[in-house]
Amino acid sequence: MPSSDSNSPEFTRIDWDAEAGGRRRPAARTLAFVLALAAVGALLAYDLLVAPAKTIPPLEWDVRKVGWIVLVSLVVLGRYVLVPLVANRERTARHGRAFLRRPVGVLALAYLVAFAVLGLLGPDVFEFTYAKPAHNLQPPVFGSVNMSVTDSYSCIGPVVDGHCQGTWQYPLGTNYIGENVMEHFISGVHVAFKAGISTAVIMAVVATVVGTTAGYYGGWVDDVLMRYVDVQQTVPAIVVYIVVATLYLGNVENISDGGLFAFVLVFGLLDWGGIARLVRGEAIQRRTAGYVRAARAAGASDLHVIRRHVVPNSTATIVTALTRRIPLLILAQVGLAYLELNRTRPVSLGGVIRFGLRERYMPWHAKWWTTLPAVLILVGLVVAFNVFGDTVRDVLDPREEVR
């Protein structure tokens, strides 16, 4: 390779195979990935054919439609995110040090990790209770409510100057039918996590395949794929979902899982066009890079070049694009749930907000605790994803490494 390439940004991104320890390790990772997918497929077959009405031993899982997509998504993230981070320790350590020098990005990552852990494990860790109508509209801890704003109000905490004080029995209070607000928020975060992670992984896979293929090969392949993207984007995914929800999801039997499952499939398969265009642009730039020409000259196949050089070096673009899309997907699901076009059980954050804004027993602003935490969670998600995406883009940008 000419010496001039040694100072170019792309040179710092070359040869992911060598850093991973040769060709055998990627092959082993691919085998482990296939086995993991086969294990998920075996569990799905067991759930559908052997014991459709029972949980899956030994963990007593009750996995529904979206749950299987979440499991596959976690396997994909493990293979293409966690495993490369562990395998390329030197690169990971270098990027980690650069990331830690950006405290705002660290705070954003901490928020997203807390959101993911709560969304993934919250319903299993917290024991949910039934609604207690006699305990309706209890204020949160360190909060209070004027008992004169509603008739026949029962306060379970201390009363000071006609104001009911909150207790630790309900840290975030209760709603107008006596449901624990904290349990509702955990359920809402769980639904948001499933919707965001499942849809994002589907979008990332489809957009990466289409965008990379179009950009790398060019010509008529590029024309056909990009014209399809143009046609697909003329009909927004939200319009397709509303039609599906109107025709199919009106049945009460489909509330528990069908609404979220349809949301994930519709948005995951129809809302990736913008990301594909960004990936295509990266592939067009990478296909003429020095290390790609060197790999071709050494006899590497197109598939090898795409997998080992083009796609890995487009990571920053893919991650940044997804961090922009995930909060929008969550907000779309919340908005549809608020309009009762995406009914889920457990309830989503949109349902929590709709419940809290109902003016029963007292005005909505007097029972602010039933809606404000959900709004703050959504605002925090949007800010955290944007900050995290910008930080990752800066850290993974090869031009930053050369400075």
C-alpha cells in the first residue's frame, strides 16, 4: 500500500480481521451466532407446538410475539456490538478513553443503560399489585394534595392542614382508580424498550443490507434499490400502521400483544429508507478506499470486503442514525397509544398519560404526579439518545483519531 495512505483517516480503520485474531475467530463467532438463533428457534417451536398455553421451563418464561423479536434482537446486538467490543480490546479501550473524556455523553449512556435495565428486567423484579379503589389519588412521597378538591377522599397518609401527605407505600402515588403509578411507569418503560429495541434492530439489518449493497455495487443494482426506497417512502409507516390497526387490531383479544407486534413489524420493515441512504453514502466512499482496493488485489471476495471493511467502517453512521430514530419510534408508539390506536397490556407510557389526564375526582393539574414522570422519562430519552449518538459519532470518526 502506498505510504500516503498511512496518514489517511481510513488507514486507521483497516484490517478488523487482524485485530480479532485472524479468520478463525470470526468464523467461531458466526457459528455461535447461528447456534444462538437456533436455540431461540427451538424455544419458539417448544412454545408453539409442545406447550402453547404454558410458560417455558426452567425460568418460567411467558414469552409472547414481541418477546421473541426482542430475544432475536438481543442475540443480534450481542453478536455485532458486544462481541466486537470484547474481541477488539485495544480498540475498545482507546474508544472508551475518548468516550470518558466527554462527561455529557457518559451521563447520557448511564441514563440509557438504566432505561434498558428497567425496561428489560423491571416487570420481573417488581411485584405488581392490583388496583385498590379506596387508595385512589394518593400523592407521591414528599408531595401533598388538597383534600377539599374532591369529595369522599380517603387519605392513607398523614393529614396536615387539610392536605394529604404521600407515603412510601406508593412512592409515586396512585391514579384515579387506585393503581400504583410506579408500577404503571415500569410497565410503560418495558413497552417502550421492547418497541424501540425490536424495531431498531429490524431497521438496522434491512437498511445495512440494502444501503451497503446499493452503494458497493452501484449501477443498475443501486438504481433498482434506491427507486424502491423512493416508492416505499411515499407511504409513511404510520399511515400503514393506522390502516392495519383499524382493520385488524380493533378486536379486544388482540390488545395484549398484537398491537405492539404489528407496530414493530410495520415500522421495522417500512421505516428504514433514510438510514439506508446514509449507509449507501458510506459504502460509496469506502469502496474506493485504499484498504478496499488492497483487499481486492489480494483476492478477497466482495462478501469478505463488505463484511470485514465496508460495514464495520460504517458503524458510526449506522449508530448515529439509529440513535436519532429510536426516540422517534418510542414517541410514535406513545402517541398512537395515547390515541388508543396501539393498545398494549401492560399499559404503555401513552396509556399512562391518557389515564392521568382524565379529569375524574380532581383536575388533571391537581394530580400532576400521574403524568409528569412519564413526560420527563420521554424528554430524557430524546435528549439522552441525541447526546449519546453525537458522542459515539465523534468517538468513532476516524478523522478524530488522526488529530
